Amino acid sequence: MKAFTKNKYGGPEVLQLEEVEKPKIQDDHILVKVEANSANPADWHILRGKPFFARFTFGLFKPKDKIPGADFAGIVEEVGNNVKQFKPGDRVFGETLKGGAFAEYICAPANVCAIIPDGIDSKVMASIPIAGVTALQALITHGKLKAGETVLINGSSGGVGHFAVQIAKAWGARVSAVCSDKNLDFVKNLGADEVIPYDKENIHQHKEKYDLIIDTNGNLNHEDFVRMGRRGVLVGFTNMGHMMSVLLKSVFSKFPLAQFTAEANIKDLEILASLIQNEKIKVHIEKTFPYKNIPEAIGYIEAMRTKGKVAMVWEGLEED
Ligand SMILES: NC(=O)c1ccc[n+]([C@@H]2O[C@H](COP(=O)([O-])OP(=O)(O)OC[C@H]3O[C@@H](n4cnc5c(N)ncnc54)[C@H](OP(=O)(O)O)[C@@H]3O)[C@@H](O)[C@H]2O)c1
């Protein structure tokens, strides 16, 4: 099968498209013929081995796993002996941070996959797993958002942010969203009640108070969380020093601030699938790349200015 592979840490240029052996089915896994992927900041963090501490997980001197890629959607070809919930021919989507998704086939644990609702496109569903699960877990699992509460979402136009705005509205919250001025109408159309352009208003001096602050961009200071929020969730990071300073201050403060690494599970993927099916959330795909241009897609999202998501397709190769 065709797959992108890497043998050393580096930028998208270290990825090579080559013929490799098709993965063999394992007992708790499903073998999926990949139809589409999406790109996430995790892809280039893992590709570059940055921040450095990530190498303790992904390989100290060179990457442990050859094939990169986390988000995928496709058709089940084979199921492992212990898998009961899927059968060959099912359309599924899922994610695996161990990689393997930027290939014609992926052998993925069944417990990080869910069924695609009828009539929904693969590239739409491939755009959901990491960003959608992160938004859902930030708001609901860690943020404990309740209907009628107010939430500020800092970084609301990217992958995680654009899902967070829509999920918070679906949960019955009042949403204030922070993004660049150029994306103001985009975020308003996602359903935000109020949009604050960070390049026109200094968020570090914003005075409103919210029940929950979600920081997907990671540039808020500890003082910003305390001034604007009653509780907070730190999702993204701008640099390690800043993140460590926010977390260190939270150890000595009574302010309830959560930081987490999102992990896919069937229940959360099914919630997201149902939100899509019931048109409570929509995926905005800014750009679609053919699979041969996966390195270009990774390079594209490294600028961290993506509006919604970037998808990659293995069939029906059209560019949006
Ligand atoms: N904790 C976890 O488990 C987890 C999981 C997934 C992702 N993440 C992290 O979450 C972050 C976001 O991921 P993503 O997939 O949403 O990335 P993305 O799609 O690249 O979105 C990045 C967004 O950041 C916004 N942004 C840039 N500068 C900003 C500023 N000064 N203030 C507010 N927003 C700003 C951009 O919006 P404008 O263009 O409008 O400026 C852009 O939409 C990344 O750091 C990623 O590593 C963490």
C-alpha cells in the first residue's frame, strides 16, 4: 500500500511517499481503507519532535513510528477477533495519536473509532476527531459547562475553536469568542453571541466575567483567567515557558484551571457524529489537499492561522 513515512525528525520535507506492507489485523483493532484525513498541530509537533519532551513518547533520537497521521475516515475492511461493534463495509472515523493514518490502510484500535452517519462525506468526518474531541472534552468533561452559563473561547476560528463555539451553543451556553478581525463574520456565523477581535481589542485588558474560559490559543496569562473567569481550561500553548508559568501559578492559586490531553473514545466520537447528523455543528473545511500533497497540508497548517480545518483525500481528488 501507499503510505507517507519518516525516518528522522524534521519538517514536512522529511516525509516520503512509498510502498509499504499493508498492516495486519490485531484482535482489538479494525483495518480501515482510508478515504480522507485531516491535519492537526499534533501532526507537525510529532513530525518535528517538538517540544523536545514529546520525544520521550515518540522516540528520543528518531521517530519510533514510521507512518504519521492521526485523523482518518474510511471503510472497514477487516475486524479483529475481539471486535463486536463493527463489520466489514462499515464507514468509520477515528483518531490515533500513535500515527499510521497517512496511508491507504490503517489498523486502528476499535475503541477510538465510531460509525459515520448516513450521507455524511468522509472528508467532513475525517476533520472531526482530534479537534472535535478536544473541543467537547474541554467544554464538557473538564469545563463542566451547563446550559445558561457564559463561556469565553479564546482562539475560536481554528479547528478546535470553531467546534468549541458550535458545541457550546448546542449545550445552551452564551458564547463570547475571540479571533482575528478577518474571521469575525465567520465566527459570528458559527453562532457566537459576541465576537472580540484580538487585533482590535487587547484581550489582556478585557473586563467581562464568564463562568468558563477556554483558551485554545494558549496566550492567556494566569491573571487573565482569574480576572475574566470563574473556572478555566487550557487547551493550546504558544510556548512551553508561557504554559509552565500559567500552570505553576495555578498550583499556588485557588482558581480552578484544568489542562488536559484529549483522548478519543467511542462515546465522545458518537456524540460528535450525532451533533453532525442533527446539524447542530458543521465542519468548515478551508482547504482540501490530494493525498500526494499531505506534506504541503502539514506545512500549510503550521502557520496556525487555519480557518476551521484542512482535509486530505485519497479518492475523488479535487481541490477546494
Ligand atoms: N490539549 C489537547 O489535547 C489539544 C488537542 C488538540 C489541539 N491542541 C492545541 O490547541 C491549539 C489549537 O489547535 P487547532 O487545531 O485549533 O489549531 P488551528 O486550527 O491551527 O487554529 C489555530 C487558531 O489560533 C488562532 N490564533 C492565532 N493567534 C491568536 C491570538 N493571538 N489570539 C487568539 N487566537 C489566535 C487562529 O485564529 P485567527 O486566524 O483568527 O487569528 C487560528 O484559528 C494548538 O496549540 C494545539 O496544539 C491541544
